[in-house]
Amino acid sequence: MGGSLASALKEAGDIETEITGFSRRSETVARAKDGHLIDRAADDLASAVQVASLVIIATPVMAIREVLKGIAGHLSHGCVVTDVGSTKVKVMEWADEYLPHNVDFIGGHPMAGKETSGVDEADPNLFRGCVYCLTPAPSASPEGVQKLGIIVRSIGAKPFLIDARTHDRLVAGVSHLPMLLSAAFVSSTVSSPSWPEMAKLASRGYRDLSRLASGNPDMNRDICLSNREEIVYWIDCYIEGLKKLRSLVDENGEGLKDALVRAQEARERWLKEEGR
């Protein structure tokens, strides 16, 4: 995600940028520099942010706390700080705890991504047309929010202001739940004694439904740890829905077609309304 953002900002013709990158893995920074994703490689967090007007934290969610703590004393007055974490309540709490009030913290979450990870997978077009959630801290200035909104638009995304709790509740259903369903689907099938034969028959349907299971395990674990209650709620909802379908299948399909038609029509409405 960080590499894709850097690449997208590089290609945003209406914004002049000098991008400094830092990672605890030196090889990651070296690859980003060699790939022209960043202009300068920093040796530590402090030097990475000292003169920055915008700081973007692109780490797994649970690592954001330590980053905020590490940069707090080195930020310029009026700097805009944001993240790309998939959950927001915990992140906003950490920002309030550690960051000085002379900087603007605006939580961010681009509703885009790929199951692959690493700077070698950077894609400048990743954000085109996507909704980009922005969650300003109470102390964030209107100017800071406006500035980040301009940057979001420059990479082709659509800013969407949303509070942290609403964000976490909604994305638990449409983003976090699908990731766990994909993982459960893969685990259920590959653990079967018949998997060697099944694997030969698995085709596009299996590939599509299993895609999210290829996501970064550290990142996905952190999503679950930072949004437990909302995710458990949606898992329970899904289990109830699956139980109803199981009953319909078990009852010789009475009412099964109606249930499938309702699901089909609901998805078609969503596709049409969203222009997907």
C-alpha cells in the first residue's frame, strides 16, 4: 500500500513531491529507492519526518501505535499525519494519546488493495476510482483536511469523511468478513483427504473465492485484533445466513431458489448502483 501511494503521488502531475521513505527493513527501502518510488531513504523514523509536511504511515494496524509514539517529538508544526490502516478506532485513540496538537492527524483508509504485498507490487493505479475514507481527529484543522482531500483526489480516489466507529462497523461487514470467509473456505477444502483430487478440479470459482486468503497474514491478524467486536458480530450474522441455506438444502431445496434469487437480485442492484 505504501509503495502504491508513493508511486501514485509520483505520477500526480498537479502536485510537486519529494518523497522520503523509511522501513525497519533496509532492503525494503533500498528496493523502493531503486524502483524510483522514493527520492530519499531515511535511516530512522526521526529523520524521515522532521521536515515533512505530510506523513503517511503504511504499516500493519498494530504497528501504527509504535510509529506514532516514535515520530511524536519530531514532527513539524502544521504537519498532516495520516495512515492507511483498515481499522480506525484504535488508531484514532493512539493518535490522540501520542501526537502533539500542533499537527493534524487524519485517519485514512483507501478501499482498495491486492492480495499481494511488498514494494515490488506497487501499482500507481490502485486508487483510481476507489473510495478513500478520511477520519479527522477532533483537533485536525479544516485546512489539514482540505489538504489531504486534494492529495487523495490527485491519485484518482474519492475522499469520504466518516467517523471511526461507523467506519469500523461498516468495513467489518464488507471488507474484514470476506477476508475471513476466504481463509475459512481454503482451510475447509485443503484439509479434506480428497484435496489432491479436488485441487485438479478447482477452477475460476475456487480462485475467485479464495483470493483474499492470499493476503498478508500479519496485516489481516492486526485487522482482527483491532476490530474484534464488529468482526465477531458479522461472523455471527454470516453463520446464521449459512445455517438457513443449509436447512434449505437439507429440506430438498424447498425455498432454496427464492433465497438464491434474492441474493442474485441484491448483488445486481449493488453493481448497478455503484457502477461496478
